[in-house]
Amino acid sequence: PQARSGVLSGPSFAKEVALGQPTALVAASTDNALAEQAVDVFHSDALRVYTSNDPVGVEVGGAVKNVLAIATGIVDGMDLGLNARAALITRGLAEMTRLGVALGARTDTFMGLSGLGDLVLTSTGALSRNRTVGLQLATGKPLAQILQELGHVAEGVYSAATVWQRAQALGVAMPITEAVVAVLEGRLSPAEAVGALMRRGAKAEG
């Protein structure tokens, strides 16, 4: 028999969930009954669970937002301003959507909790480990030292190269992700990476 698989994702810092603070998630599966079962299990007064039949989109959002949060942390750590942060999150969402669609996901999934919602939280929240990595990289601290002091897994550090390789294989443009990989690998400083992004040629938004 075919395996039943699903994914539960969305803007949810574990500490706040544990404290019973209001949180909304999405349960995604191509098996509608499985998604509904997840709602039955997790839905509560403090936890609202929506359903989706696009697990690929939800998984892509969950992976890419961590990479983009590192980029946002770098921008914040360099004190480049709120305009720059908003632009980065918006263009990052465009990158995430392009990759997801190339992998068979639906565009509207990325406007939801597992896309825009999780991206905003992870890119701006003080509890975000990936954003913290970016903030520390902006100070010039070596990545190995940052990870040792962090004491927790920052998923974007390990998924960035894989996301970028997948994008290259599919012919998907992901310049912010490319810049993050270059910084993580020590090929560009944070300032050089931001400069490279700003020097990109003008184009239509999309």
C-alpha cells in the first residue's frame, strides 16, 4: 500500500507554543483524510490548524525561509534599515515561490502560513536561530564560532547549499540564496554579498 505522509508547518516558535500562546499552523497532505486527522489531533483553543493539499509547497517554504532568515539577520546586523529588511523579505518570498512552483507546488501556498507567515516570523523574530546566525555573521564572527555558541541547530546553515543546488538544476534564479551560500562558505563577506545583490541589473518585478 502507498505510504500516507503529511507535513505540519507554519510560523511557530516552540517556546511560544509550549507557553500556550496563540499559534496557527497548516497541515498538508495529498491525502485529505490525513490532513483532517492532523487538525483533530492538534487543533485547540491556542492552536489553530488549517489544511492544505500542497505538501511540496509547505515543505519548500519550511526549508527556504531558514536560508532567507540568515540573509535578513545579516541586513539587520549591518544596520541597513527597515526598508532593506522589507525588500529582502519580499524578494525572498519571490525566490521561495519560484523554486516551489518549479517543484510542482502551487503559488498560493506561499501566500499562506507556511510561506509568508513563517518567513516573516523567522526573519524578524528574536527567537529565530537562523536570524541570529545572520546577525552574528554581520559582526565578522566566524561561522564555526557562531554555531558553537548558539548551541542549537540553525537549519538554514545546512540547507542553504542544497536549496541553491536544486535551484541551479531547475534553472531557478535565487540570488539571495546564492549570496547566503557565498557568505556561509566564506567566499564573500556580508558587505560584499549585499553589494552584489544591490548591483544586480534592473528588471521587472516578479
